[in-house]
Amino acid sequence: MAISDAEIGPLKPADLADANALVAEAGWNQTTEDWRIFLDCGTAYAVRRDDRVVATAAWLPYGGRCAWISMVLVMAAARRRGLATQLLHRCIADVTAAGLVPVLDATPAGRTVYAPLGFQETWGFARFAAQQRVEAPTAPGPKIEAITDAVWPDIIAYDAAAFGADRSQVLARLRGRLPGANLIARRDGRLTGMLLGRDGRAAAHLGPLIAEDDATAIALLARALGAVSGTVYIDIADAKSGVRDWLERIGFTMQRPFTRMLLGRAQSFDDVARTFAVIGPEFG
């Protein structure tokens, strides 16, 4: 099923049922609201056969510096025919033409595909999951507060400094989807951490989590976990061994690893010291 560039068209709102079917078939966690972020804030592509979407890919620009490539999905019956590769190359061409650095979060299998294209490894994270409500013990730490409109501009600036680019459009679309996880941490009146979350097809997803230290990260997660039931995903940086150990002690298990990769660049834009958990591999 080799295709021409002309056969790669935009994903449209009317295609979202098909896009959700691809997500469900792959066992991924995205919802219609996640797809709408790509439609409204980025670029999403589709390949159609017989009036059905059989493959997708998307990218999101962040702050004039980089763009996230993700949502490369192919219907099982249409795999191994080069669709994913063609869609990936279209996204890379778009991003580089826009003067941005292509970034993606790769599975181990994906790393072997992306490395020959010039993507370089920077740092890794892993998905941790718990299958039921987690009772996280509380501990002394910073003051944890719900996010309010008054503090939102400070959160956007705090996140941009840690992420390395402005992603306020995406954060605004996450806010409110999992209210119990919309949190900040303060110490002596100063912002020292933030957490957001979102509902998903299969699980609630906590992230991004930006914090000054392990104690702050754990305090934010403990408060959020007390307000969220059902399956929970958290994509924790490999370097944050203290928080990973804490998650395992309260019932989380590691599901799969990811590697952050940048095209032609060996250093990520992130402040890895403060980056504890990512939004997810689809958003960065």
C-alpha cells in the first residue's frame, strides 16, 4: 500500500471516530480531546482507504524551538506497507521547514527506526501504572494548593523554564480534565512545583510534573493520587530513582520504557533536574 504524498491529507473532525478506533486497536490511552489538541494547536495527517482512516501522524509546535512528532498509528490490516514511514517523513519535513527541531519519545523498537534517520538519544523515562486506587501516605513537605486563575501565568512561565519552550496552548487544554491533579507546590510563598493530569481512554494520566526536589514531587503526587481512582499512568524520568522507588512501594509497576530523541541534536531543551514526569510521549 505504497502511497503518494498527495494521498496524505489532513485529519478532520469528522475523522475522529476512525482515529479513536486506531487508538483502541493499538491499546493506547488518547481520547477525542487529545486528538482535538492536535487539530487545534498542531498538524495531524491521515491516510484513507474506502472512506476510512487507516493511518495517522501528527506534530505539535512548541515556542518556536521544537515540535513533537507523535500519534503515528496504522490499522493492523494496513501495517508493514510503509505508511508509518511515509507519514513520519512528512512530519519531519514539515517541522524542519518551519525551522523547528523535531523531537519524539521512542519505544525501544522505535529507537532502531529513528536513529538511522539522525535522531539522537537524550534521556529516558518509563511508564508506571497502578490498577486501582492508590492510597499514598502523606508526609511533611511544601504547601500543596489547587491551581487557580491567579497563579496560571506563573505556572506557564515555570513550566516553560523547565521544558525549554512555551507549551501554554497544550497546558491550557489539559487544565480541568482531571481537577484533583491540578496542583502547585509552594515553599515560603515561592512556586516550587506543578502538576497537571488528564482523563484517558484506559487510565488517568498524571503529568507534567515539574518540581524542585523529590519531596515536592512526591507531595504533589500523593495529593493527586488521593483524588483519583481507577488505573493511573505516570511517565517518570529514569533519573528520578527516589520517586520511582516511592511509586513502586505504593503499588505502581513499570510498564514500558521510552527514550527522548531529537533530530540532529544530542541535548534536549528540558531542564532534566526539574523534570520528573512528562505529559506523555504524544505531547512531551
